Amino acid sequence: QVQLVESGGGLVQPGGSLRLSCAASGISFSRYTIDWFRQAPGNQRELVATITSGGSTNYADSVKGRFTISRDNAKNTVYLQMNNLKPEDSAVYYCNAVLSVTTIGYSYWGQGTQVTISS
């Protein structure tokens, strides 16, 4: 059974930091690209950061320079370090594991973790 479990969310003040974790089980983790998405109430789900199986990373313009995605394949875990947080970063954050093998695509989601930035 495939599971992705996010953790690390919470309430922090503007300018603060959080580190989110996404722990995976039931998949060959190192082969997967992992995305972090977020969704605020009334908004569409937004891609925040990506890390490929090879370790290449990409970020939404809104978080560049503030967020860092990393992975530890030995722990089957991806991290999202979020610094200098802003109220507009408030959302439920989800991790998504994706893999394409020839014509077959695999995609798994976690349940999300709430991040609230407020003074």
C-alpha cells in the first residue's frame, strides 16, 4: 500500500520558518519525482516546488529564494524548508509523487498539512 504522509505544518508569524516533511512508503521512492503543491481556500492547487529523482529542483516564482526542497532517499523523505514566510503562504501543503514508465503514469498524493502564517 502506497502512503505519503506530510508533517511539519503549523502556525507561525510572518518572517518565520517551517520545515515540512513528506514520508513515503510502498514505492521505489528514489525513482519518483516529488512535487509540493499548496491550496488556499478558494484558490486552485498551486505547484510550489519540484525535485526529480536526480535531485534537480524547480520553484514557483513566488517562493524562489525562500523555499528549499530536498530529499533523503535513505529515509524515503522529501523536505520543504520554508523561510521568511508570508501570510500569502498560508495554505494546505500536499506532496505528490510521480513516475512515468513508458506509457504508464503513477501519481500518489498525501493528505496535506496546514500552514498558517499570521501575527
